[in-house]
Amino acid sequence: MESKTYTYRIHPDLDQEAKMLNWLEQCRRVYNYALRQRKDWINSRKCRVDACSLRQEYIISADEPYPDYYKQQNALTEAKKNIPELKAVHSQVLQDALKRLDRAFKMRQERQFGFPRFKKVGRYRCFVFPQFKASPITGWQIKLPKIGKSKIVLHRAIPEGFVVKQVQIVLKASGWYAQLILQSDISIPEPMPHGEPLGIDWGISSFVATSSGELIDNPRFYIQSQSKLKWLQRRLNKKLIGSKSYQELAKKISLLHEKIGNQRKDFHYKTSHHLCRQAGMIFAEDLNILGLSRGMVAKHVLDSAPGQFLNILDWVCHKTGTYHQKVDAKGSSQLCPECGADVPKDLSVRIHNCSYCHVVMPRDVASGKIIVNRGIAAVEGLAVKLGAEEES
């Protein structure tokens, strides 16, 4: 089963836009109410029976079951009978708001951090139609349940063999977008190791350094726009909250942030395609993104977005048939790629100079060579293991 997501710009009329904004608000209310219900149940189970807090305590019957997705879904059906605003929204759209909250709790349970937070006004920006019997695209229009036909900019055709399974409507600063989730029965196998190997090392001074010696500059899109953002935000701070000028200026800031994000994503896609054209195997560092984003260089790390880049690189490798694997990044910048000697160096030292074999090269390129060596060793070990299994 192959799945893709295509994003298209849509242009709803005024009535449709008002209806979609109302749907976002109703989904936000359902999400917040369900979150409050779960938090109250959890807080009521935190204290001991003989040692309750003297200040305040949640009291919920001990027989009350945990309000999971299915119980909240049944409660939503009853609430729609008494609240006409909820009845006006498509039923599956409201159910998806509960599914989103349920996924957030499951993710928190897996990661052991990141408790879901309440959505403020304007912070709930998308809703989903989870299934379609037939394609909602007819010509240059998209037909959405209870909303009607809306103009859509089909800047690229839907590939043959793919059908529309879901549609997510997203509100951005630049307007409304429809994200079409496409699926096909075609099964594409994962690429196998082949061709020329290439190791890449992510960095801050240079965005990517390859084992072949290429250094790709870091564009620093956020840093370039930071002075303009500061100027706009200082102006916004002097405006009356909620006024027309405040809203117009806030939209300008949102548009600038969206532009920075689009520039960064476009650069990541182009860089990924550039790397995939050079090799049949690409090995990258298995980075601790969360740890890097909390250090002294957190702003520069978040500006270059290595996590997004590695995800895009993995998708582009799958698309182009390039083998991609992550390897252990520990000590990759402290070893010599030629003789394997340990060459300690601080972060400020950007040149690798081995005192044993006297090789001199940029630090990031040396790290890329270490990464490709580890990747090749991992591939050879996997081949030996598979060969032993076949013989047995």
C-alpha cells in the first residue's frame, strides 16, 4: 500500500469560509471539553485516600471509568441532540477532534512527556474528512460534505492508480488549503544497498558536509528575517489588542513566518534531491534532535531544522530508489577517518588535523567519512547475517 499527500490551494466563497471557521471553533470546543474531562479524571486519582490536599482536591466517584475515546464519542452523540451548533458540523469531523486528542495522549504515554494542552481561540487550524466513497475532485472544484463545491488550484494532477482517501482542510496565514491523502494498492519495496555510498554530516556553519568533500552552505532563513520580525513585533506590542490594525499586523507576522517555513522546506527538498543524484546509498547521523534544540545553539539548530531535513531525505530516498540508513553519531567528529586515531577537539575547532597520519581536512567532511565507513560496515554485517540465515 503506497500513500502520498498532495496539498492544493482552495478558494471558498464567503459563506463557505464562515462555515469552515465555525467548524474549527466547534472542533476546538469539543477538543478542550474532552481534554478537561480527562484531566479531571486523572487529577482525581493522584491523591491518597488518607492524605488529601488541604487546599483543593478533585472528587470523582471511584466507580467512574476513564473517559477514553469511545466513551467520549458516545457522549458527543448525546451532546449533539441538545447543542445545535454541534449538529451543524459533519459528524466525522467532530469525531476526528476526539481522535486527535486520543493520539496526543497515546503519544505522551509512549514518550513520557508532552501533556496535551488546551487550544486557544485561533489555535485550532485544521479539520479532517476521514473517508470518501468517490473522488471529491470534479474538474477545477472540490466537493466537501455539508460545505459544497469550492475552487481548487490543481497545480499538479493526481497520479494514476491513486484514489483520494481523506481530505484535511488547513487554515494558514496565506489562506485555505486542502491536503489530499492519496492511496494506491501498488506496493513499492524498500530500496536495497547498491551503488556509490555517501555519508552526510549535519552542521551549523555548513548545513551538510558529505564524505566526498562537498560543503553545502547553511542559508539561515530565520536569521536573515529576524530583524524584520523584531521590527514588526515591536510595532505589534504598541497596538491595542483586538483592534483592526493589530489584526492586520499580526497577519503580516504570520505571513512572514509562513514564508520562512516554506523557504526552509523548499531548501530541504532541493538538497535531498541533490544528494540522491550523487549516490545509491546515503548514510546520515542518528541525531538527538531534542537534546540539540535545548543547548547554547538552540536557535541555529531550530533554524536549520535537521529533524525535518532527515524526514524529507528519507522520503526522497524512498521515492528515487536510494538506500538510506541512519548510523550512530557518537564520536564521529573525534576520530580520524584515515587511521582511526582518536583526535579530540572542541566545537570551535573546525579543521581536522591528525597528528598520527598528518591528514588535514574540514572537520565536518572528516565526520562524513566516519559516517560512511560505519554505514558500509553496517550494510556488510547485514549481508553476512542474511547469508547465514539463508544457509541455515
